[in-house]
Amino acid sequence: AAAAADDKEGSEEDGPTFADVLSEKAAAGGGDVELFGGGGDAPVETPRETQYQPVLRSGLGNTVLLSGTVDATLLNILNNNFFGQELVPNFEFSKIKALVEDVGAAKKKAISREARYGGLLDKLVIEAASSSANVLPSKEELEGASSWIIQIDGGEDATSMLPKIAELAKDAASSELNHVVVLIAGASSSSTVDGWDAVAEASSDGESFKCTLLAVGELSDSGKEGGFYHVGQLGSEDAAVAAATMDAVPKISRKKAYQLLAHALALDCTSNQALIAYDYTSAAITAVATPYAEGEFVARDDDGNELVDEYVNVKMESRMIQAMREELFTQLMEFDVLVGKGLTSYKEYLENPPNKENAFSASASNVSKTKRDEEDERIMAMLDEEMAKTEAIKKDLADKAKAVEVEGIAKEWAIKEYSLRMLGGDLDDSVTENEFLISIQGEALVEADKTFERIHSVEYIKEQERVEKAKMDTGNKLFWDGMPTLLRKKREKMVEKVKKQYMDLLSEADLESIILNE
């Protein structure tokens, strides 16, 4: 007992326990102590190593109403209080209200480990909708909500329900409703959504609610997290070009769709906008890994005409996404750039890049280079040096290989020339072959170099390919149009020789068979 007392006294002298710290924090701050000692308030700044800060909406209020969905991903983002989650600075909802048809099934779907540990259960209220005919609330159920998120299906459901949403939102906007975000799942068109005009018109006076439409393809559970996707203005030129590369039934991962839905409520750039989003097709993903079809990578048809790269917009958009992720942009920042700036701004930047000597350059503003810049320059210099060495080695090997081949061609040419000149009487009989080879070495190298350039030319290679193709097309014919002159003469002489020997014994068909087998 005495030892236990000593241990207790010793522990008190060492300092307060973890439980004591949590108690003091709760007493001093007056706030909730969440998982791992975290507080319940959202951080003021996004905890990322980037200076980019998106413009966020104001007036989201304390209560958000959900109609047609209780997706766990959406609830966790709205809750904005789970350890390790990218927090949204302007999400400070104290009440998340969901109206559903089946309360029991909805609770079973919504309540998860994240919901329990993140404090979602303290905010979430799931109630049965007053009408079982559709997911829309009554005017009374909409009271008190400052933000409203609705999910409906595309097609006839959207056409009939969007005007009703406009009417409800217009009436509620006179009290507290400030923001309405509509998710249309299974949208079949990349240009328009019938019925959305009614919602846009209801909020067009600038004093009513702000509306946002997010039309997505078929929700899929098989999507890969962190993959490439398209998001942009519904019916814009960029969306029309991108639509040419999407499936007949566009798809998007369920998790990505609800992430975009939640962030659409947070960002100011999505206010009074109609957006479309879908995952890239497998063909587009494959195209992303290839360079732009321009310069040395340009594609041409059989006539040599330049082909248009139908995936150029997809490649640009994917490079934007990849660059932002390398700069540690959050999903909220990424969405803000793709919608607020978009592919159009990226193209304008490429067409009119800033001058080197401008206000942002180090020389103009007298800003010294950072250590990271200096290190990058040092590494790039090393890489350039290594590349130069590699190119020099490749060139040296190619020159040596050419020299060996040219020397061989020169020797063959000189030997052949010696025989021809001897037969023609142009050389004295006393001149040996070796003496002739030495005397004509310079001329032989010149002729060999010409021959080397010719047999490695594009025209010669194409001619050889044409000849080989012609051979394959001739089958077992003895003679054919376009056959090499030397081969034709050789076969003609063989025919004459065989005819003389076997004219009385063999038929024409037998003669042809013998010659072809030679």
C-alpha cells in the first residue's frame, strides 16, 4: 500500500495526465472535445502547403436540409469534423436534417464508425418525409433550413420536379433559405437539363436563393479514387468537345459525385451555375498518357494530311488536375480551379504566357531565388549534362556503325569495279586486285557513302516494302507486273534453257513448276 502511495505521489509530481489536459481544455474553451482531443470548430484556414485559397460562399447558415439522399460521404463532408478529413472552412452546420421515406433503412445506411467518432450523430436528424410520392419537402419541413441539397433522377423525374423545387425555394427564400444545390443522377444529355430554367429564373433577381445544378452520369461503385474526371459548364464548348469522348451512358464514381455535390455548396464559383461531371472513359485514360498530337507527335492519314487530336481537351484537363495534385491542392481547391478558371483560361494562358520580365519575375522584383529554386536549377543542369553525354554516346556509336558499313560497301564496290574494268580492258593485266583496291580507295568510299545514304533513305525503304508486298501478292506466278528487271531477265534465261532441254518431254505447266522450285 505504501509503495502504491509513493507511485501515486510520484506520478502527480511528473505532471498532469492526458485526461487532466482534456478536462482543462474543455473547462477553459467551453467547446466540445472530439476524437483525439480535437475541437468541434472548423479551422479558419485550409491546412495545406499552398497559397491558393478559393472564394467560399457566405450565408450557409447552421441548418442544411437533405432531400433524396443520406449518402455517408456527403454527410461526413457536411459534418466537417472527422480526423484526417479535408475540412471545408465555411461548413459550420449544427443541424443536418434528412427527409426520407424509410427512416430505419436511412439510419442504418448513414450511421457508421466515422459518424460516431466524428460527432455526426449529434447533428444528424433523420425524419420521415410527409409525402411518399416524391422526395420534396413541404413548406413547413423546409422552414429553418438555410441550405438545401436535393438529389433526383434524370429524365422525366427531373423535368417534372425541377419547377416544384423552384416554387418551394422561391417561397422559402423570403425567410431563411439562401442556397439550393440539385444533383441529377443519370443525366443523359451533356448540353441541357429540361426544367432547370425554372429554378434559374426563380433565383435570377439576385435577392433570392443561389442555385447550383450538378448533372452527373450513372453512379458507379467501381470507380477508382483519385482518377481523372471531367467537370465543367453544362452545354459549354468544352463540355461538348469532352462529350464526344465519353460513353453513351456516362458514369461517375458514387464517392466522387457526392464529394463534388458537397463542395458545390461550399464554393462561390458554383453559384447560379449548371455543371456536368463524369469519369473519363478507358479510351480517354489511355489517351491521357500520350503527348499532344502536334510537332513530331502529329498524326497523319495515308495522304499525309494532319489529323485532329480529338483528345486534346482531355489531355489538357488531365494535366491541369495532375499539376494541382502535385502542388497539394485539396479536392475543394481542385474543383474551384476546374469550374472557376476552367480549361478556357488554361488555353488562354498557353496562348499568351506572361513575359519573363514582368512583375512576377525574380529579376523585376529583386526577389532572390529560394533554396528550392537553386536546387531545382542544379538538378536540371545535371540532367541536361547527362542527357548531352547520352546523346554524344549514341551519336558516336551510330558514326562507328556507319563507318563499318560504308567500309564494307566500298570494298564490295571496288572488287566489282576491278572485275568490270579487267573485262573491259581498262586495266593492265599486271595490276593485281589488291593494288587496284588501294589505288581506288578514295573513289570507293565516295561511292559507298552515296550508296549508304540511298539504302537508308525513306524512298528506298518504301520501295523495298512495295516490292516485298508485290512478291506476297503474286503468289506462285512466274512473271508479274512491276517485278525487278534483273529477276525477270534471270527467269527468262532459265525458261529458255529448260525449254531447250525438256521441250519434247514436259508441258508448259511442268516447265513453270520446275523454274519456280529453283
